[in-house]
Amino acid sequence: MSGSKFVYVTYIRITPEKLWHALTTPEFIKQYRFGMSVESEWKVGSTWRMYADGSLMDSGEILESVSQKRLVMSWLNEWKPEFKAEGNSRCVYEIEPKFIGAVSEGWPMVLSNLKSLLETGDVALVYHRGREG
């Protein structure tokens, strides 16, 4: 679908430094990307490639890389011909310290808390809405 867009927001109780490390360290990526290995220098203009059992799965270029703030990559599916034919997508990671007052939609926070509570026994965010008036 040309022009389609998917936005997913999640809240993670971690420092921007640790999150950046998780997004750009091959040994760490392998743990949450189902054993896939990733190769990249994570610098603007460098390529990235992701492999599963030695087979190229996805590839692209690093379009923007601002440590602990923003990572933008072109993304090409390499393993399924009909997806590859669609061409490059763009994947954007934006790392922002939580600023609850600026969040207009409560569902991402609620779902992040549900996920964390079920996985760890503790919520990701503690937020109490103040009473007005």
C-alpha cells in the first residue's frame, strides 16, 4: 500500500542510553529479534543487514542516527519476493523521555502497563491524574 503508515508507541522504563544500546548492539538485538543477527555501523549512510540462519532477511541504509534520540532506517524485505517488490519502507525509532502531560492518548500507557504487569509483575508507568478544580 503506497503511502501507508503504521505508528506504534510503547513506554519502557529505561534510560535513553540503555535503549539506544538495545537498538544498536547486535548481541542484544539477537535476543529480541528471534535469534536474527544484524550487521551495521549505525552511522548515516551505512548499510544494515539482518540474517536468520545465514539467509538475508531484511536490509537497508541508516538514514539518520542521533545517539539516544532518533534512528531512521530504510527497510527492504529480502526474503519474500512480493514484499521486496514493494520497495523500501522507512523505520523510525524516536526516543523521548516520558512527559505525561503532553500525551494525549492514554491507551499506549495503559497497554504498556498491561504488558509489563503480565510479563514482570510490575507496571511500566506510575501515573496519577490530578483532580481539577
